Amino acid sequence: MLFGKIFFIILLVILLSMVISSIKVVNTGYVYILERFGQFFKVLEPGWHFTIPFVDFVRKKVSTKQQILDIEPQSVITSDNVKISIDNVIFYKVMDSKDAVYNIENYKSGIVYSTITNMRNIVGNMSLDEVLSGRDKINNELLKVIDEITDAYGIKILSVEIKNIIPPAEIQNAMEKQMRAERDKRATILQAEGDKQSEIARAEGEKQAKILQAEAEKEANIRRAEGLKESQLLEAEGKARAIEAIAEAEAKAIEKVNKAIIESGTNETVIALKQIEALQEMAKNPANKLILPNEAVSSLGSIAAIAEMLKDKK
């Protein structure tokens, strides 16, 4: 009875172990390659799966996530016989886990050696200057070539990036000197360009200042001339009004004298004397100009004689 119980317990433990071992839990981001009797059976996707103990066997656990493969620096010779060191980073993803397991022994090694070989071929056809300035070109060509190669074993190359390009020490020193000379050259050019722009701006400022000064002087001269013109016009207008007023006053005076003579019945001799007195008063003003006809001038003598006779009688 005791032996039977022990055997039953052992059998139960074995059966329980077999049941537990037959349950396969696949985590997200991975797949299992399942073989049955040594041959590929199926790919177990993430989740719970039941397998047959001693019949089904998990060949390999494959990650379906994007992966990074860092390639160590490799020595490469350019077309101008310069030995440089280049290291790369490969971003890839397993698209077909079956091909990745059965079509190549180690797909990571396949990616590495494909990258190194083709990188040497591509860089070997380029000069050092082309390599240093053509990282994108090298990356694109490597991506195209390696992706075609890895497509046979279910790998998708997402990106190929060059991390470092390290030339020999003497080349680095020469490049640093060249870069320093280029920087000094650019600095000198920029300084000269700045001085040129400064001189142009200063000359332009002086030109504008002179133009503005000339415009100001012109405007001042125009205003002075207009002021002088207005002053002269006002002065002439004042003189004309004064002369006109004097003439009107004298005319009114003569008119009053003539009226008085007519009213008093004075003879011609008195009229002549009054005319002489009027002429004398008019002549006193320097602004007045007297224009006399020849007959009036010839009669001045007789008028003067009559005046003397009247004075003597008086």
C-alpha cells in the first residue's frame, strides 16, 4: 500500500510537470519558433499556448522589436590612399522570424559582415574629402545594399548611421590648420565687408546731410526773398497811398480856393496869384512831381510881374 501511494504521487507530480511544461506563455514583442519532431511546426505569437510534451520543442525565442546593432570601428582605405576608421550603428527589425532562424545561422553576424564589406567597397571609391562631406550618401548606399541582402533572411534594415570618421593624426592636424586658416580668412573678409559698409553708410549720411543743408539754405533764401518782396510791395503801396492822399488833399484845397474866388468875384489877377501859391505848396513836397505845359511856363513871368505890382499897391 505504501509503495502504491508513493508511485501514485510520483506519477501525479510527473503528469503535473508535463502539463505545466506544455503551457507556453509568449510575451509581447517576442515570438517562439516551435518545432515538432525536429521540424518547423509554427510560430507562437504573444499569448498562452499549449504544446505536446516531448513532441513540441521551442527552437528559438525571437524579438520582433526594433533593435540596434553597434558595429565596432573598422579601418577603411579611401581612393586617395588615406587610412581612416569608421564605425556604424544599424537599426533593424525582424519581419519574418522563420527566415531569420532557418535561412541564416546568425542574422546579427550577417548584418555586421554585410555592413563592413559594403562600407569598404563604397568608401574605397571615394576620396577623403568626399567621405568627410558625404555621410548621407554613404548611409543611403549602405542602407540600400544591406537591406537587399538581409531581405533573404527576413530582416528589415531601418537605418544605417555613421557615428565617427577618424582620419590619421597628421591628417587631422592638417585639417585643423586648414580650418583655422579658413576661419581667419572668413573673419578678414567679414571685417573688410563691415568696414566697407560702414564707409558707405558714413558717405551716404554725409551726402544726405549736405543735401538737407542745401535744401534748408534754398528754403531760407526763398523765404528771405519773399519777405523782401512783400516788404518792398508794402512800402511801395504805402508810398502810393500817401501820394494819392496828398494829391487828393491838394486837389480839394485848390477846389475850395477856386470856389471861394468864384463866390467872392475875385478878378483874374488874384486867381493867378492863388495858382502860384498852390504851385509853391505843391512843390514843397519832395514826393510830388509837377509837369507844366510850355504855355504855363511862358506865362509865369507875367504872373510874377502882376504879383509884384499887387504887393507894391498893398
